[in-house]
Amino acid sequence: MEKSPPTPWGMLPPRMRLLGYSETLPLDWLNAALADDAACEIEWNECANFRVLCDHICETVYDGVLLHGDSVDQVLTQIDAIRKETCSQIPVFVVGSENDCHLAAVCHEAGADGFIAADQMTIRELVWRLARSAERRRAIEENDRLLSLEQQRRSIEQDEVRRLAAEQRAIVRLLGVDAALPMDETDDWLEMLLNDLLTTYVVMRSQNLGDEMERFLQRTRSAEVTKVRLARAFMNVVDRALENIGTSSARHVYNRANLLLLEMILKMDDLPTKSAANQSNPTNPNRLPSQPRDSLEMGMPPQMRRAA
């Protein structure tokens, strides 16, 4: 459906599409008056029955609807039907006379945009009222569209956060930790170190974190911190870090936290191996361990064996 181009504030649109409906009195006189004013080009379409009116609203973009009826109840029923059957925010105005001005409030309550006393309003004023109502409706529709896009974006981010949280729980379950069970004891010192490490890791990643990671792992090894204990404390730190941040930031923190947890677990597995290697050759870790003389001679030729 083709929409009218946006109009600068304080100016009438170059063109408006209007839809008229009256069961008794044709609105040709209103169309002729709008055409004579020549303030802007008016595309007028008058419907023969109410069903055709609703079909036009659903199929074509109009800037306003003008209704005229013999009774108040009839017009109010038509307004309600337009809002419910078409699900459209199109501006709807009720056309009447000065004697019907007391119906203005009733028309607003029924969902109309206003009441037009044709014998007390100039055509230029009518055009301005129609143009302003059309602008307001377009602004509402654009705002609704942007809100819908924002809700979709937040929903996608929340799904991503839930996925990352599930990945973290899966990592922790591999260590035999049940996140639902309360901790027997609190490790304030461990959680403080993990919080500092996580904060640094979120900003710097692991490229500049080698020394901090090594000191942390050596301290946890000295304190005989198990993987289960480390994972439980780390989950508490992550939960507190995510309490007061937005969804987008939570996704970023979860992603980095999962990588940090995996890196810590892998390096904790590597610590005993490095320690054992250092203990077997404490003076020069790059030198191969010496072999017995007999084992060396067994691999020599006879001439070299005698010389040795």
C-alpha cells in the first residue's frame, strides 16, 4: 500500500486521500468544497455501503474517514466497527451541524478523532484538522513499529543470554556441580579474586592476562581449591555481575565468563603436570634427565663401547 510522503511541520501535505460514507445524505457537497479550496490535492472516494468502506480501509491507505449518520447510535456503531474490523488507526471524523456539537465528547469516547460542524467551519480549517490528524496517526504507527522492532531485538538478546546461561550450567555440570544446591561455605576471598579476574578478562581477554591468571591459579592450588569449589564461586560472581546490567551487556559478560571458566579449568588440569616436571628436574627444566651409563653403552657399537 502506497503511503503519502511525510510533510514538514507547519505545511499542508500536497495530497490527501479521504474516504466518505453516509447512508442518507450524499457527501458530494463536501467533496466539491474541498476541491474549490485548492489548499492541497484531495483524492475523494465515497462508498455506497459500510462493508465496502471497511474493505477500502483494509486495502488502501487513506488519510481520513468522514462519516455522516442520521442518529447518534448509528454513527457510534460505525466508529466501533471501523476500529474493530479493520484494526486501523485511520483518523475518523463525524460530520454534522452546529446543533450536534454536544456529540463531540461522545464521538471522542467512541474512538473518533473529532466532530466537524460543517456549517461552522471553513474548508481550510477542515483541511488542517484532517492533515494534523493524519500526521498524528502516522507518528503513532511509526512509534508502534519502532517499539515492535525493539521488543524483537530484546527477545533475541534474551534468547541469546538464556543460551549462554545454559552453556555455563552445562560446563559446571561436567564438573559434578549442581547449581541449584546451596553452598556449604562461602569463599569471600575466592569470589573477590574471581570478580577481579572476570572484570579484567571482560575488558582485556586472555592476551594480557597471563601473569594474573598464573598468580590466581598458584594461589588456588596453594589453598587446595577444587574445580567444584571454583565453579560454584565463579557462578556466584557471574550472577552478581549480571544483576544491574542490560541484556546486551549480559550477553557479552556471559560469553566471556564461559570462556574464562573453560580456560581456568584447563589450566588447573595442567598445573600438576607442570609441577611434576619441575620437581623431576629442578635445576634446569630444559635439560633431559640423565640416563645410567650401562644403558648408554648398550646402544653403542663395540669399538665405542671399549673406548668408553
